Amino acid sequence: MPAEFDMVIRGGTVADGGGGPLREADVAIRDGKIAAVGKVAGSGAEEIDAKGLLVTPGFVDVHTHYDGQLTWSDRLSPSSSHGVTTVVTGNCGVGFAPCTERNRDSLVRLMEGVEDIPEVVMTEGLPWDWESFPDFLNSIERKPHDIDFAVLLPHSPLRVAVMGDRALNLEPSTEADRAQMRAIAKEAMLAGAAGFATSQNIYHKASDGASVPTLTAAEAELTAIAMGLSEAGRGNLQAITLTDDHRLENFEVYHRVARASGRPLSYTLLQMDIHPPSLWREVMDSISRENARGGRIKAQVFNRPGGGIAGLENNYHPFAEHPLYKERLAHLPLAARVAEMRKPEVRAALLAPDAALATSAPFDALFPLGDPADYEPHPSTSVAALAAARGMNPFEVVYDMLLERDGRAKLLRTMTGYVDRNLDTALELLQHKDTVLALGDGGAHYGFVCDASYTTTNLTHWVRDRQRGGRLGLAEAVAMLTDAPARLYGFRDRGRLAPGLKADVNIIDMDRLTLHAPEMVHDLPAGGRRLDQQADGYVATLVSGQPIQRDGKDTGARPGRLVRDASA
């Protein structure tokens, strides 16, 4: 007798994405969709025994930068290694379309500076078989991928395409410029863009030091582009702002743009040392007031410290700018470099007082990351605290740490979200009704950050392992990764385990779920390197009913597709 279903996942503990109570149930899949959730009598062509395992919808990551990786790779890792089945890319207003041949170099410099993607990787990897944004969508749609992806229209390429050098020089747009941007935005939305993204972040700079072309874009320009989305009747607004004056007004500009256009809005909100301590609360209060008047605004927040990974394999560590290190050691293979650094005379020379060392990061914000990775380190484990306890210079402590694991040890440099040296504020933000969990930046910051694994952190640290404060309930944590981000972008066909929806599914062994430290791999075009991070405990991840990985191993299946306006 033929099987009734393509697959039946039997007896798992189901967290359906909606945040309701967990229940033991079967999940049946047919033709890439969920056919039934409950007690399933019919058989499957394949059956998976999920007794004692967690069964969830596939995770949705709304803040990534896979614009380049989509063109040169069929895998969107590390996201797809951490249960993610749909990503939104093109965030922060940087990307590669629209673009003419004349403008390519400026966009490459911008992505190299803002998102830390080496120029040689892009030069080797990008096919540049597009000019318009619809052409770009068509290009990336032709290549199969492991997971689904939606793409935002980025402001910087849009501005440069319309204004040329005037955009790079931060000149104000004219009425004619704004009309053209509005028309291109409408065209992009109708072609299937997920929305529009911009940046007014003073730290976003091209590799040549130039500011992001959108830094000083006026409210009139933002509103004109947003009205292009309004005319199309679709698309979200996404933004990041970070200015010298750190005022609530910098965020409320976007509220007015969203109000004028009627489009949903989300933007980055981080707790930072340089911000007034009350700013994040003021922003959340303003969002809540706007939403009470009918707005659709969410703050994108993170569940662990923002920052970077330091190590001898990485772009950053406290000795990286030391003249001796740059001249004699930086070019050596890792094993040879470690051997040299273990010589007493080299150690003494690198630890001698030097101006390069004096400018290094504050040691109270530098911690050993460990394996499994610890993203809420206790203040007593900082380099500063360890140095004081051992009666050593902090540089000596760092030096010894960098040589551990034959030079592959990693240190966590916290920059945002860790002002109080704990994650209590992060928990408050995660549980706020007007936030969405995001900001993993998959596909970017290849040599400094590997935060796309935050989905695993939500289940390990926040549900099971946290010792320094409150935790999340399991159903709550799953909802943050599934239904909540899917609803933000109007993805009605995913984010829940319910009949008729897309069969994007995770099967997870919570007892074994472990997040390891990031490791450097060399799998980019031109032999480029990037940080990758693995986890144990993902038994299987399915996209449209097809397993893309089993027990952490790539199956070779490539069911991932471009999401063109899934809200339709």
C-alpha cells in the first residue's frame, strides 16, 4: 500500500511557533507542505522517530548580509547550520544592486568596509550579471540554495545609481533624484523585494574611509523612497542609526517616515556604553506610543553581547598592530607563528611597552570565549580581572590565551549589550512586545564576528543553561525564532507548524544541543577566510519537506528559493 505522506515525524515534542504549550504530536509532510499535526494514522515514505526530541518550525533570520554569498555559494552557512530556513538579506542599506559597471568599485569598497568582506573575495566571486534590482533578483534566483532568502533594496546602491559621485560626496538629493529613487523602489517591490534598507551610522565606512553614502540623507529622501513602497503596496522599511548626539529624535525620524508611507518598520536597537543609560527605554516607549496609534514598528534586538572575536587566526587581537608582529609574524602560517611567539625573546619583544599596545581594547571587555562558547561571561573572567588576580600585566594574560589550543583559542570582545556585564537588559528587550530578535549579521564580518549562531544561543543559554538571571520558556524562545520574525515581514506561509504551511522544520535534541567556539575556515572565493561555528544537537533541518542537513552534515539538497513577496 503506497504511503500517504512523504514524511511523518513521529512522537516529537512540538513547539508550533505560536508560543502556546508544548505537546507530543506527529507532523506529516506532503508535497513540501505540512499535511497534519497531531495523531497521524497514515504512513510516510520516510518516518523519523522524534520521541524525546524537540520539533519546531524552521527559524527565520531577518537581519543578514548574504547578498554576495548568494552569488558564489549554494549554502547560506553558518545560518543554515543553526536551524535557519529563511533569511532576509540586504540590511543596513548596503548591497550590490542597482549597479552599473561604473559604480561597481564603490559598492565593493563599501561592502568591504561596512561588512568586512575582503575585496578579493567579491572581485573573484561576484558575477555582475545585473544592473537593475530586478536583474539582481533574477540572477540569484537562478542558483539553487540550501535555504530560502528574501532581499531588501539597499539605499547606498540606489543612491549611487541615481546620483553618482554626488551620493559618494554626501550631497543632498534633488527633487528629481528623489522622484527617480521612488520609482526604482516601487519597481523593486513589484519585482519581489522584501523592502528597503538604509543606514545613518557614523561607523559605517567604506574601506577607503569614506562615510556610507546614505549617512546624511534627509527625511524627505527617506520619505520619497518609502512612498515608492506605499505605491507598490508591499515591502518593509529597515534602518540602523548611530550618530554623535545619541538622541531619541534620530529614531523618531523613521517613525515619521513609516507613518507617512504606512509601511512596517524595524530598526537596530543596541545598549551601548556611549549612549545615555536611558536611551533604549526612551526608544522603546516611543515605539509603543507609535504602535498604540496604529504603527507597525519593531526594534531589532540581540540575545548576546555584540562585539567581535579576537584570535591569532582573526582580523583582530591586541598585538595585530604591533610593528614586530606585522613585520615578522603576521604573514607566517599559524603553526609557525605560534612557534615563534612561544620563544622567550619574541614574547619579551612583543610585550615591551609600545604605542601600538597602548591603543588596544579595554581589558574589562575582553573575555576568553571557551568551547562550548560562553556569551555571558562573568566579570571575574575578564582579562583585566584575571590579570589583577594573577599579578600580571593584561597583555601577558592575553598573550598566553592567544597561544592556547595551538593558537586557535578565541576571545570575546564585548561592544554592545553588555554595559552592566550581564544580559539582564537583553532579557527585558527580548520579552518586550515591540521587539524582534535579530542582528546576527550572517554573511558579513567574516574575520571578526560569527553571530549567525544566535538562534542556537536562544535555546541553549536562554532556555537551559543561564545561571545569572531569568530564562526564557522553551515555547517562548521558539516563537522568537519563528512566528515573530515571519510576521514582521508578512511571511504568511512559514513560521508555524500548521496544516497548509510550508514544511520548514527542525528536529532538535535539546539534551545534546551545544554551541562550539567559532573556527576559521577558508572556503570563500580566492581562498578567502571566514569564521564558521558549529553546533551539536540539530538532528535534522527540513526546507519545503527536504532534509538539508542531518546530524549537522549537509545532505546536498538545495530546495532553497528566492522569496518574492511571501505576504501575497
